[in-house]
Amino acid sequence: MTDLTRLTLADARDGLRAKRFTATELTKAHIAAIEKARALNAYLVETPELALAAAADSDARLARGEGRPLEGLPLGIKDLYCTKGVPTTAASRILEGFVPHYESTVSGQLWRDGAVMLGKLNLDEFAMGSSNETSAFGPVVSPWRRKGDDAKIVPGGSSGGSAAAVAAHLCLGATATDTGGSIRQPAAFTGTVGIKPTYGRCSRWGIVAFASSLDQAGPIARDVRDAAIMLRSMAGFDPKDSTSVDLPVPDYEKSVGASVKGKKIGIPREYRLDGMSQEIEALWRQGVEWLKDAGAEIVDISLPHTKHALPAYYIVAPAEASSNLARYDGVRYGLRKQGRDIVGMYENTRAAGFGAEVRRRIMIGAYVLSAGYYDAYYVRAQKIRTLIKRDFEIAFQAGVDAILTPATPSPAFAIGEKGSADPVEMYLNDVFTVTVNMAGLPGIVAPGGLASDGLPLGLQLIGRPFEEETLFSLASAIEKAAPAIELPQPWWA
């Protein structure tokens, strides 16, 4: 029998329906793979007993011919999603001992459709990071390595555990979240596929908040079809989330492989940055040719306010974070450090519970919201955000169906290689992704090939609001044309 962990989610689904193997066999294979891969630090919490119980239930349902869309398929859940009865930490010490009594809407929809939870995946603390090095429980190690080099490589962030687990065959797919690129950048770094849906397409209820106007749930998977299958279950209206949009959820899988002939693809001149890697530039040109060959029309466009996106994002996101993280005070749940009085307890708890990057962003956020600086920074950043959104609207009104850009300014880098002396160096990894969150648009990243050092490179497609189907069809055209990426052999086992 083929190694069950090497199957795509779609192949595993079809194999279960054809009774070529059982959900229990599939789950046991993944549990064994996880146990051998602890050196990657992808999982913070493993839930084998829950997984096997769910798999047994799936086998019974399949035997009765009552299989649901994701019946018996083992998934990993980013530890930003609250899971009933299972610890949820957001990779932070301040949520030590927190076990939710409720299930996030998105994860609940996955269980409703028959998926099996293998465990909770590591991330940057409170999703604040671009490399998965800020986790309170240690960095995630990418399963990829540079040619001739055994340096430990970052999987990207904040959804690094999700991307590493999918790339290393430790789950068939994983949930993730994206506030400024935290699905798409890790996907690009690990040779996987990640989609950030339109803001409001997936419920945010039960997901630990970072920046509420930017956060969006989405999947990371091994190919475009798998991402489409997962998103159909994750998406949908939720009355518990005031930003959730009441629109029908399409069958995204039907759009995979659909013709892209006549689609108009915009190439934004502002994404050609000084100092951008020649390999990234060459991949972008190659992506243009692949879409041309598939029948798409290529047009040059301008997104003039792109240059302001990164600084505006790093005002808006920390401002919202400082507000959202005010609730972690040691009073109701999580870590508590005693002090001489209640103020001392607040101070001691937050000092001990939050890591350096989270404290930095809270302080930036508090500063830009403070009296005398609110208008100068926060209000101005929100005005720029409106202009960024308008740039995209103008392009779409001119008939552009989607926009093709690089996903990252470079391939993945080694742990400890960036940002230790200058945090801005790390923030620059988000330069191609933050505009999508600022404008609330959908964006997908698909692998485009390997860099000269043997690490994956990805291409990003940005779509019109709620037109994820177009992105899936275009991404599958790139996937079909791009050289196949061989996912890593398990050097860690």
C-alpha cells in the first residue's frame, strides 16, 4: 500500500470512499509520522486519542454509506483556533492552562463535515511574526533544507506550524489565519498552497484575535484542489461574527482546472522593488508566460499607493492588537502572576506572559492610538488604507480579473538569520502580501519552482472580492505549468 501520508487530501477522500483503506489506518499513519517528526516542533498539542475516536466514527459512517464531505480526513488546526476541551495557547505563555469550553465556528464546520483533528499547530505568538520564531514554545523548523547545507530553515509565519506540517506529510491539510500574509508567505516558503479568502468569507468567531479588521481564516494544503476542498467546508455565514458575509458558498473544487482563456491578468508595476531577488523577478516573468500559454490576457496596471502599504499596515495592525490584547490581564483565564495589588498583578502577568515581539507591537499600537498621535498616525494610516483599496477597485473596474505578483521578496531563510538586530528587516517579508489584507481581498499562493539554493518559491494571485473561484482556476493553471516540486524526504525521522 502507498504510504498513506503521501496522499493528497482528494486522493485520501477518494480512497476512503472506495474502501481501499480505513479512516483509522489513515489516522494511525499520520499519528506515527507526527511522533517521528517532533524535531520540527510543528505540533504544540497532539490529540491521538481524539483522532482515533473520530476516525472510528468515520469508519462506521462510511460503512453505512453516510460519508460527509471530509469524512475521516486527518487535519491539523492552528493553535489560534479555540477547540473545545483541547488547550489553546496562541503560542503564548499568557494563555497557559486555557482550555476553551467552546469550538471556533470554522473548526466546528470541519468536524461537522467529518474531518479528524490530529492536534494543534505551532505559530508565531498571537500570530505576530513572519518566520515562526516568536512562539513561546520554540520555533518551527521547516522540513526543507538548502542544497549542501543543514542549517535549520524557517517555514514562514505566522502559520509556520500549519505549512511545515502539510509539507512534511504530518496532516493532509491545515487551518491557518492571515492578517498580513500569514497563510500565503508560509505556503510560498514550503512549496504548499495557501489561500486567504475575502474578508468575511470565513467566520472569525472563536479564533484568537490579532487585528480584527485584517484577520481571516483559510487553509494550507498540498495542492490547489485540496485547498478548494477545505475552503468549501471552512467558509460560510456565521451570525456570531458581525463581519461574516451572508453569501452562498460555491463548490470551489469545480473551478480547479477550469479554463482561464480570456481572463485578464494585471501586472502591477509597483511590485518591481529595488533590490528584489533576480530569481523572484524571473519567476514572476515565468508566471506571466504560463498564464499567457493557458489563454489569459496580460495587462500592465498601476497600484500607486502600494509603497505606503507596509508602513500603514504596521500602524493599523498593532493598534488593533493593543486593543485586542488588553483582555489578557490574569483575572479571568490563563497565566496569573501575583503583585502587591491588582495593578501589580496586571503588570507582572503581562510582563511574564507576552514575548518580546508581542510587547513591541502592543507598545506601538498604544502609542499610535494615544492622545496627540491618533490623528498623525492611526487616522492617516486608515486614509491610506482606503486609497489602497481604491487602487484595486480601479483595476477591477477596468476589467482585470486577477493580479499576479511575487509572494515573497526572497526564498526562506535560516532560523536566526533575520530581524534579531532590526525588526523592520523581518517586517519587509510582508511587502507583497499586506495590501491584500488592507483591501479585504482574496489572495492565493501556489508553488512556482525552486530557487538555486533548492528552496521553494511561490507566486501570488489577488482576486476580486468573493471571486475565489477565479483564483482557484488560475492557480491550477500555474500548478499545471510549473515544474513539480518534490516535497522533502524525512531527514528528521
